Amino acid sequence: MKFGVPPVSSTALGKEEHKRLNQIVQQLIDSPDSVEFRNPVDYKALNLHDYTDIIKKPIDLGTVSYKLNNQEYRTVEECLEDI
């Protein structure tokens, strides 16, 4: 449990939940404001040597979409946590 955050109940990722999450992720990807969040940060090319020290769990919308479409999330909350 995270400090000060009550535990969240888990919602199984059924067909309808999967469909809705796909819609949400696609809307985020399609937003012009999401350009920087669509693909993983190429921290080596950007010479960000401490990136992995600071960002413990890197995630981007493309990876969320991939994980969602490959059934890597078991619950809605797992997906929302990545988003």
C-alpha cells in the first residue's frame, strides 16, 4: 500500500472494459498534446544518463496500447496505473 493512499479494489479486465480502455488510450494517442508520450524516451540518444535513476517505471502510450492489446493487464487498475 502506498503511503496515505487507501487500497483500490480490482476490476477484472473483461471484454467491455478492454474495449473502453482501448478507446481511452487511442483518444490519448490521437491528442496533439500527447506527442511526447506516444513512444518510449530514447534517453541514450538524448544523453540523459540519470533517466533510469529518476524514472523507476518508464511507460508511454504506445507501450500501454501494446500491453493492452496483448492481454498483459489483468485488471482495469493495472492499465490505469500505467496511464
